[in-house]
Amino acid sequence: MKKLRIPLLSLILLPSFISCGHIDDFIGDGGGGDDDSPIEMNTVDFKFLNSFQVGGEGAAEISAFDAYSQRLFVTNAESGAISVYDLSNVGSPVYVGDIVRDHVDPPNSVSAHNGLVVGAFENKDNFKEGYVKFFDSMTLEEVAYAKVGVLPDMVTFTPDGKYVVVANEGEPNDDYSVDPVGSISIVNVETLASYTLGFEAFNGQEESLEAQGLRVFGPHANLAMDLEPEYVAVSDDSKTAWVTLQENNGVAVVNLETKQIESILPLGFKDHSQPGNEMDPSNEDGKLELRSVPTFGMYQPDAIAYYTVNGMDYIVTANEGDAREYEGHPGFIEEERIKDIVLDPSVFPDYETLQAEENLGRLKITTTLGDIDHDGDFDELYSYGARSFTIWSGMGQLLYDSGNDIAMKTLDLTPEAFNGGIDDVDDRSDDKGAEPEAVTILNMNDERQVLFVGLERNNQIMVYDITNPSSPEFIQILSNTGDVGPEGLLVVDAADSPTGETLLIVSNEVSGTVTIYEN
């Protein structure tokens, strides 16, 4: 096996910005103080710095910054490449070129560390092993590759740079006749030894895990086949990884030293009938309001981030939600609107009212849960995503869920963007609301931890202080006119930043733009 040698140190858019302290503070243009006032250490006040066009839809999904080369690497599904930009002058990024792989599908993810860039590439035959490919950040030449699992969807370097960890989603084909196993790969960067970990050892625990809120529901699938790893977060000491299992409503815990999946953490469900968990379930009620509804939300996180306070591990999930929709024959489609199902009248005596489009009729739910007595009608209702972010302990204990805070803050401060963006206000209320999809965390001198949450449908970034994991504090909302579909969030620490200040880099998949904010 080839030994990998790490390289030696050898259209601008108009910004619109909403800046807030706590909810009772002001809304402004990013100001809030005299420019000559002294800046307190660890102050959080991100402002628009620059935005540039990578391409059209799909051109800017995930970005990685390499401090050594001062370059940004952006997965570009439109061109089928990783697009590379010199950010040494952030005010005027320079396009360097593309990393293009012949006969390989577009990269799904990218990560960078100390002059080395890694991309995750699925096999042309989607049901065979994929690859991670390593490139020199300066020459853009491929220096090595390693095989991983089926459909690698996310890749990240460990903080120490010794390994890359890959979430291999292993999705089925369109008619659901082939369903590869999901897996997690660990690749040694120096030796290129690749370890792909499956979930077969947990097949015997399926019933117990399902009872705690894990979902195993694909046609004829056992647990190992059904799990679909989505996104990876790694501890600061590079010893542990947490991997979201989005469709399955769980998180896997991986020991990177022993190269074993230690546990699966079922995430359970969120009760939207409880105070603080209210939501807007309809886009046909002519109202922008939150209300208590008799449904349960499946957390189903997409992105996940790690941080530590006083030696304790915490993970934060963006609870986007996701349904399986495979339209081949026979295929598999799990979602229905509540108006199109049969409700148990003994549980829902007001079912006719509930199923009106202005009430719950438009809300999409899964048909794989809720028929408790298997008599063909629904006794419980389970919708997609929790419309929130959640802070969990490293072992999966729920410490804080933002409840309806995302909806409340956006409705109060930016009603024109509520549940659907500037042009489609309220349009996504019957789906998954604002769709919190991306999360990343800024560690400010080990004294303050700041969370960024990307709202895919609102085209906004929410900022919270999460230093106290049980009591986060809202700080501000970021947005930029023209950005659509924030998919990837990336923090560049001040020590690595071209400007000497902390940067937040947002990759917007739909608009194909990359936007940079500075603290």
C-alpha cells in the first residue's frame, strides 16, 4: 500500500444583515456601537465581509479552508469538481482552478489540513466501494487515495490530522431492490490503511433500539442495511467520532483508537403538544403563528458538531428531518399528508377538524410509525425533523433543545423569511419549517462557545452562545441578499484567517454562492 507523504510547508451580492443581542435588544444593520469604542475580548458581532459566485445551482455545497495555502476548496456538483479559490485577499478571492477526477462522480464532501486536501467520491457504480482522494493544496495534484464504504457522503480530518473519518451513506437504488449497508470508514493519513466499520454487530439489538426511538424501516432491511450515516463530528483529542444516522433518528459513537462502533444512540421524539414546542403546521391557513399540535417530531439530524466545556463532551445536532422517497417499482415512499390518512376517532375525536388544510391536513408525516394497534388507522402522528437544534451529552442524554426558538426568533425579527425565505414566506410550514441543516462551533479562547445554525429554507444563519449547554443565549441572525440554501458552515479561527479575525464561511448550494462574515 502506498505510503502518503503530507506535503511539506513547501458577481458580488448586496448584503442584508440582522444583528441582535438578546431578544429584547435591538435590530440593526450590524452596528450597535461607536466604531471607536474598545472591543471586548470574546465579543460576538459578525458582519458581512464578502460574497462571490462559484456557479449555478449545486456549485457551492461544502467548503474547506486550508490555512497553509490560504485556499478555499468548494465541492461543485455543477462542474463535477472541487473548485479552488485563493483567499489570501478575502475582499477579492481569486479562482485558482478545479480539482477534476475523470471517470469519477462529483465529490460529495471535502476537508483540509496543513497543506493536504481530501475529497469523498462515490463509485460510478453507486453500490460499490467509494474512495477518498488526497491532493496537495498548492499543486492540486492527487497524491494518494484509499477505498472506503458505499456512497461516502461526508469526510473530515481528525483535529490531529492523523486520520480522516468518512460517513458512507449506502443509499438504496430507486426501486429499492438493492440496499447496500451503511458504514463508517477510518483512513490512516500516513499509511492509507482503511478500516470500514459496519453495523452488523447491532442487528441483535434492533428491537431494543427501536423501542428507544431508533428507526429501522426500509423494506426487507435489517438494522445494518437500513442505517445511513450522514455527518461526522470528532472530539478535540481525536479519539471519538459521533456520526448522525439521519433517516434512522440516531447517532453512532465511534472509538477511533480501537476502530470500533461503540454504541448507537436513539434520539427519540419531540412532543409538539408541549409548551415551548409549538409550530406552524400549515401553509394554507393564511397565518404566521405557532400553535400546539398533537404530533411528535423525529429529530433526524443532518449536521453535527462537537465541543467541550470543563472536560465534558457535548454534541450539537441540526434537526432537519428527512423522508425516504424512492419512486421506482416497487420503490418505497413513506410520507403522506395528514389529510390523506385515516385517524383513529377514539384518539382524535375531532379528526375532521384536524384534517382540514388550515389545521393539520397539510402536514407531512411518516406512515411507518403511529399505527400502534396495527388496525389500519393512526393513533399517533410523527412528522419530519424537530425544527430545532439540540445539545446532547457525549453519551446521548438530551440536555437542551431549542424548542420553537428558531421559529419564534425568525417570526419576530424577520417575518418576511419565516418558514420559506423571502419569496416563499410560510411555504415550508407543512414540511419541515426553516429546516436547520448545518451547524458549526467557534471556540473563543476556551472561554466562550458560539454556535452557528444554518437554516436551509430561510436562507439565514442563527448565532447562539452555548457556553452553558443547558441554557444557550441567542445572539444574532445573519443573512445576505441573493444567498439561497445554506448547506455548509465553516469557521476559520483568527490565528489561521487571512484577515487576522475570525471568519464564518457559508456555502449556499442553491444560489451557488460563498459568503464570508467576519467577527
